Amino acid sequence: MKDMQKIVIEGRRSLEGVVNISGSKNASLPIMAATLLTSEICSIRNLPNLRDIDSFSELMNSFGANIDKLDHAINICCDNINNLTAHYDLVKKMRASILVLGPMVARFARAKVSLPGGCAIGLRPINLHIDALKKMGATGSVEKGYIILEAPSGLHGADIYFPKITVTGTENILMAASLAKGRTIIHNAAKEPEVVALANILNKMGAYIYGAGTDKIVVDGVERLGGFEEAVIYDRIETGTFIAAVAAAKGEVLLKNAKIDMLECPVSIFDEMGVIIEKTEKGVKVSCDKGLKPANIYTAPYPGFPTDLQAQIMADLSLAYGTSIINENIFENRFMHVAELSRMGADIKVSGKQAVVKGVKHLTGANVMATDLRASASLVVAGLAANGTTVIDRAYHIDRGYESIEKKLQAVGARIWRES
Ligand code: EPU
């Protein structure tokens, strides 16, 4: 069974060659949700081949969307939506399903979406999404684990102040506001490149959005939106993960199509650690041939250090000469990988949201368990550097967000494979 698959790594082989970076998972999902805003055909290219994309297609399919899945592309047409309920079975697989809430209420005046429940990395409530939609005129109730939002006379523009920066919250409101009556101003908006990518596509569909990429976004609602054809931006977190892999395993790899300008903060930290990163015409060249220096990391919303790279850089820092401090400021439980890295010989002490990582000389291969997507990526990074064989159980976590990670790593010389 696919869910029982393990990833096996024989460590300590340096990496040389080229890795093709895929389209961004976290940019693709809101763009797929945005197709609910129009009855016209939407064509999305450079779509990564991931489990989360398949789950989102299944969700869209359950609403009655017409889906034509091609090679790294998808055509979605929402001209015949006949179900406005996102079922628990689909939502529990992927919290990003909440992204359908805004577009659905905006276009169909109703949405019923299962509350996602707990998550391996933190509580992850969705109160900010719901409060903002209510400010735009939706009324809501919770019934049997589902949030039901209704706006029989349509949504209207509003001044939304997010007390905390939320990426998918900002995306939900951008989509809803595009079809609302009047002007919406989002204050304390998320500035992530994926938010900007969504705003660009919404503008292509006929929306009027100004200021995406800053903390104040203004949206002037329109009556209807049209289809689009657009390529997804490249994945900055996959890029950062491969930089972490080269830092751990050593070698020189060209990350084809990668964009360094979406990764300024992590690149400056890797630079401090002794990893050489260069922008080239074809992408980003990363090389490392010596031991790593320690670094202190504070995860923060963009342009700060991404929480989605915290686990991977921790694997690197567990091998640095000296002590590093990592503060996880976004999610309250995103240190699940620590116990697994410790099984491989890492010396890490966690206290609340802080981890103190004392570099050790070697990691040793072990049987470890993937607990979530980025935690599993950190175990791959550690396995590439470790002496001996690492076996990562529950490999399905990694397939949610990394396309063919073992094939990409094999191509640059790693000994990594899958076993059932
Ligand atoms: N929060 C609330 N209430 C809300 C929404 C968020 O309290 O209504 C809190 C969260 O609990 C968290 C913080 O606000 O403490 C920020 O969460 P955010 O809403 O920004 O996270 P998200 O939108 O659910 C996206 C990514 C995550 C990434 C985070 C932070 C997508 C589909 N997901 O999640 O990606 O970690 O932003 O950058 O874009 C991943 O790819 O591995 C992943 C988890």
C-alpha cells in the first residue's frame, strides 16, 4: 500500500548536478480555489505533481467542477457547481481546503465547510477567516462540525484588520472581496509571494487589487470574473529544502528555475553558515564543501524566516560547529522532528517555542517516523548527512508537498529509494 511506504537513505554521499524545482504547492492551492469565482475555464500550468494537489482536485470535483488533469497542468471549469459542502473526509486530509470558503460564499452566497480540527503542528484555528467574512456581511453558524456561512444579499466591502498575519486568511478575503460590492481594505495582510501570485491571477480574471505584497491591500469588488491561463510560481520552500540538503550532504547543485529573491532571509542565514548560494541565469547554484557554522533563527511571516524551512535547517544546524538557537514563532507545536533527529544523535533541547541545537560531529542513520510534511523533509536532509542507513516511515507525508523527492535526489547522486 502507498501509505505504508518508507524512504531509505544511505548517507554521506555528496550531491552534484541539476535539480528541477517544481511549481509551488502553496501558490497552486489558492489558485485552484480561485477557479470557483468564475464559470469560465481556468488553465493552470506548472502545477506540481503532489498529493495535496490531488486532494484539492478531489475536493473541487466533489462540488461538481469539471476537471481536466494534464501533465503538470489542469483545466478547471466551475460552470456547473451543484454541491456547496466541503466534507470532513476531504478537509481532514488537507487544511488548505478552507480556501474554498471565501470564493464559495462570494459567488454562491453559501458555503458549508467542515472545521479542520487539530493538526500535527499546532491548533491552527480559522477564526480570523470567519470573522473577516462576517464583517463582509456573511452570517454563520456551526452545525455538527461544519461552519455554514450565508450571504443571501451578497458580500459587501469592509475594513478588515487581521490581528495576526494569516496567509490563507488573507487569500480567502482577497478572493471573496474580488466579487463583493464595494471596497475592501485588508490591514496587516500577509505579504508572502504566494499571496502576490494569487492577486496577480485575480487581476487577470478582472479583479481590481492594489498593494499585494504590502501589509495593506485594497480590493474593489466587481460583478463577475473571467477565466485565465497562468503558470504557477516556483516553490521557494522546495528550493530552500534542497539548499539545506546540499548544506548537509555537501557538493554543488544547480536548482533550475529557482528564484533567490523570494528567499532573501534564508539565503542570508545559509550564507552565515558557510553555504555558497549564487543567482545564475538558469536558477540558483548552491555549493558547500566544509563544516557549517551555527546560526540563530526566528521564524516569522514573510519576508522573515519561513516556518516551513525551520525543520530542514535544524537538521543542518544539528551538525554545525557550535550552538544555534531556533525560535518557532508561527506554530506552537512545530518541533515534532526534534525527537526523531535526536534518535539520529542530534543534541537538541526544546523549551516552549525555543530549541537549543548543539552541533554534533556525526548523525547516525536510524529508523525514524515522519510526523508532518516539513518534518519529513528534515529527516531526509539529516539522512543524507548521516553515517549508515536511515529509514523514514510514513513517507506519504513527504509526497504531500515534494514532487518525486527521491528521484530528484537520485539524479544528483544520493542513495535514496522507496520501499513498501
Ligand atoms: N491563525 C489563527 N487564526 C486563524 C488563522 C491563523 O490564530 O484564523 C494563526 C495560526 O494558528 C498560526 C498563525 O496564525 O499560528 C499563522 O497561520 P497562517 O494562517 O498564516 O497559516 P496557514 O495560512 O494555515 C500557510 C501555509 C503553511 C505555512 C503557513 C505559515 C498554505 C496552504 N499553507 O498556512 O504551509 O506554514 O501559511 O507560513 O499556504 C506547509 O506548506 O508545510 C504549511 C504548513
